Amino acid sequence: MKLDSRIQIALITYFLCVALTLCIFGGLRLASTDKLLQADIRIINTLDSSDQAHHYTAKLIFSNPIFRAHKDAVAITIHSIEWDLAKAPSFTHQSPDSNRLELISQSPLELGSDIGILTYSTKILATPLQAALQCLSFALLLWLMIIFIQRVASLNALYPKSTFTTSKFSWGGHTSLAPLTRRDKAFLCASFGLIVGLFVFQLWLGFPGFHIIGDTYGSIALIKDNWHPVFIPYVLELLYTLFGKHLYYLYLWNLAPFYVGLLFLVWGFYLRFRSLWALGLLFPIFVGNIYFQNFVQYHSFALPMLLFCAYSMVLFALLVPVRFPKLLWGAIFVVLFFALLWRHNAIFSVFPISFVLVYVWLQDRGLDPKTFARSFGKGIVLAAIICLSIATIVPKLLTKGVAYPTNATLLHQIAGACVPADDASCFKQEWYLPNKGWEDVKALYTSNLLYADVFNVPWAHDDLRPIPHGKIEGLKRQWILAIVKHPINFLAHEMRFLKAMWIQAPGWIFDSTKIQEKPTHPWHIEATKDFPKNEQSITLSPLQTKIYDFLYTHKLTLNHIYGVLLSLFVLLACFVLWIYTPKMRSPLLLFSFSAAFAGFFSALFIVAFTPVTETRYMSPVLPLGIIACIGLVAALLHTKSIYQALSSK
């Protein structure tokens, strides 16, 4: 397929800029090799002074503006110092990479005086190269996005939607609905009241939600280093500004999308098929994985509810002709935007909905099959670019501080590939902490086959961690090399995680005692002290305890494998029906395929990048499988109604 000339120009420009960047970086690194340079040591500040000793801060005055210390860009190694003093001072704190030295002198020194010459060598770090390549990639994504948007606009002008179809049919392709009867209005009002009542009941039962979780407190305390999704603290900061500081916002973030999604499902099915069986779509409430995890304020459980809500809204739009479609489109995209930023890997669950959205946008334009297929492919590429741009650019713009959340996972996967082969070259020697080495990595991996945190998280395992936390030079390159060198070992490592993650019972489902725990860790107490007392933990009344215990005792919990298999079954069923039953092809069937694709491939990608076998990571799979199954039922009922309409004529 021949590329558009504008895309060709964008790609050529991008690769030329990348080549130029690589040449500049390579030239600088080559020029700095074995090159000795000098810097003056100048006293700039007095920290402390007494008769016995004088404590100063000295600044390094580099003669070379390029080959000098730059934080996260150029590191220097001190080789020697020539002092202009009778007696050399001693260092108390040596930070040449920040251009500062702290020293103690027995005699007073004059501020602004040069007291010596430092000889050093430099090493150009890969960080500026990575930053430059990221900026170029972002620019390319934005450029391509603009090109694709222009193509979409031209397509919309060249092939407008049929006026008859647009006014008479919904997104799902069926005719406008019959007028509502008194019975229909009564059902809609009653179901609305029922769902609102169920929402208020759960809000009352678990208020303000269980939040004694370090990750959650990081968001509540508005920490914006992106170790956990940086978007959440900004949302909470806005809510604090508008409504005051409260600890129940993230609890509402679980409940509101879930019950809104249920309302769209029930109303959508009833308005389309006019059956009281639409109330049966409230069944997700009875799934313990969903109901009880919604009591827990964790972004891992908010994301599935945002996805459930967004997919339910899309299904409603496919089932029911709406009076204000742009308003519904806007609401759907807002929910998808929040979902995309609510977890680091949410893109795998959000992107597949673009299959049906692009299909619906292209239908009824009179496109021939070849043009339709080509336009559909371009639309999917545009959706991928948009999702990728949002998921990468927005967090980088919002992040304050530095975090390296993938270090532990990548190191663990390198060990998984290389330890069975006893290949010590996979770990660079300069990575290790003092007194740590390859044998420590082997022992650590052997005893932690399913636990990556021990390799490089900053909050624990200080005595076991073989590599200091922070930026690890060349980590991603070594990770790729390890996979290429030992693919069988790497696959065995991943299969071990797949089995452990997929075949496990859901966690984070607490009994009435556990859910009423109070913060005891100093950090947790500090994070909650400024909030209302009644929101610092869940406190159940005797009546609430009886109700909660009853629900907990009779809960239905499903192993994660059921969500995976449900998504896989619907995915295959939709694929077969689409290929071998052309008359069933419809946006509803493609919607079901999209949701099932999101569920199954989310399960795969979760396994691929998980640091530990934490059950909460799998939480999006079952809701997506459920919504995919509901979509398949809707597609079958839609096809049945078409055949009935044709046979009655």
C-alpha cells in the first residue's frame, strides 16, 4: 500500500532527525572518551565556622561548557586535585554532578576565592539521547495525528452519511424506536429508582471506602512522581479545591461508573427489545469480585468500573437512537480519557473499543468494500496514535519528580531469561551495589521466581536489593538483548506468571473486621490526619455489620480464569460468526468482539508486564468479559429481530 505523501515526508523528517541526534550523541561521547579536563574550585558559601574547623560549600567552575557536569546528562569522574592551600581541606559531601563540593578547612577561607584545580573526565549519559528521541517520537505522533484528522475530515466531506440513515437508524443500524407507552415509562422510572437505590445502599454500607493502602495514600497526598498514575492526584486536587478535602472521592470513583454502566445496560436493552428481562442485567452486582472490590479505594478497581461504564455507554448508543448523539459521544470519550490515564497499562483495555467506533463512523457512507477496509485501517491507526499519545504525553507533562516503576520488572525478566543459562553478561558490572554480584542475582531470582519487587523497589528489601534504585543505564537495551539471547527461558518465565495470574482466586475481598481496620503506619496516619474523623476508616454500625456479614457469607466469587475464558470464548465466537455468517455482521457483533479482545489481550499484557502475582492486576478482565457476553446476546437478538421483521412481510 502506497503511503500518503504527507506521511512519507513526516517519516523521512523523523528518521533524518533521529540520525542527526544519534550522530551528535555519538560524536560527543567519542570526543569525551579519555579526555582530561580541568575546573577551578571556588568557595561560594560558609556553612559553619568555629575555632577548630570551617565548613564551606565550593562550586566547580568548568572551563568547557559542554564537557562538564550536567545532572542526568553528563557525569564526571575526579582524577586529581591541585590545592592552592598550605594544607588540603577534607570533603564532607562530594557531589560533582551537581557542581558542588562541601569541605572542611582548619583555616578560614575567603568567599569567592579559587582554592584549587580539579582534573576530571566526563561520560555522556544516555538520558539526553533518550529524552531527545522521545521528543522526536512525540512530534511524529502529533504530526501523524494531524494528517489522519485531515484525512478523516476530507473523507467526511467526500462521503457524507446518508441523511435518511442518520435520521432513521441508530448506530446499531436498526430503525427508530416505537413511542414509549405508560408501561415503558413506568419501567424506566422504576429501574432508575432501583439502580439509584442500590448505589446509595452500597455507598452507605461501605462509606467512606477502604483506603488503608500505601499507593492510595500517595494519590491522596497529591504525590505526582508517576510511580502510580500521576493523573489521579490532579483529579483529587481539583476535587479538594471544589468540594473540600474528603476521603470518599475515590470510593465514589468506584461506585458511580459501575451503577451508571448498569443503568445504560438496563435501559438500552429495554428500549431496544421491550422486555422485562432487561432487569437481569443487574447480575454483575451479585459477582463478589466486582461488588466487594468496589469497597476498596484502589485505582486497580476503579479502572474496571470506568471501562464497564464506557463500554456500556457505547452499547447503549448501538441499541438506542439518541436525540443528542454528540453529547453521548462526548461523554463516552471523557470516560475513556479518564480510564486511559487511570492505570499505566490501561491502553490495552481502552484501545480495542476503537474497532467499533471507527466502524460506526464509516458505515452508511456509500463506501465500496475496498475503500471501507482501507479507511477502517487508517481509522484504527489514528485511534492507536491518539491513545498512545495520551498515555505517554499527558503523564510526562504532569509528572513532578522522578520514579522508575518498571526497574524491578525488567530486572526480574532479565534474570528470568539469563539465570537458567548462567549468563552473567546480562547484568552490567557497574549496575551492582558494593559487595553484590551475579551470584546474588542468581540466588535472589531462584528464591523469588514470581516476585520482582525484591530486585529494585525503594521502599523495601534494602538488604537483598542487588542494584541501587534509580536510573539504570542501558536497562532496556539489556532487557531486549536478554530476550533475544535466551527466548526459551524468557517464555518459561512468562508462562510461570501466566499460570499464577490467570488461575487464582480474586483478592481484596475483606470481611467486616478487616474492612474496619484503622491506619496504624506513621505514613498512613500522617496522610489522613487533615481529613474528617469519620472518613479516616470505615466504621460499621451493628445493622451494617449484620448486612455486610450476610452479603460476605453468600458472595459469589469467580476465579480469574473464568474471566479469561469468557473473553476468549466470545472473541472466537464473534470471529467465527463474522467470517462465516455475513448476515450477522453488525456494529453490535463488532462491539462484542472489541470488548472480548480488550478482555483477553488485557489478560495477556498484564501477565507480560506484572512485577508480582498480585490478583488486583487482573480485575479488568471479568467486567470486560461480561460486557462482551452481553454484547453478543444483543447481536443475536438484533439478528433475530431482523429475521422476524423480514418473515412478517
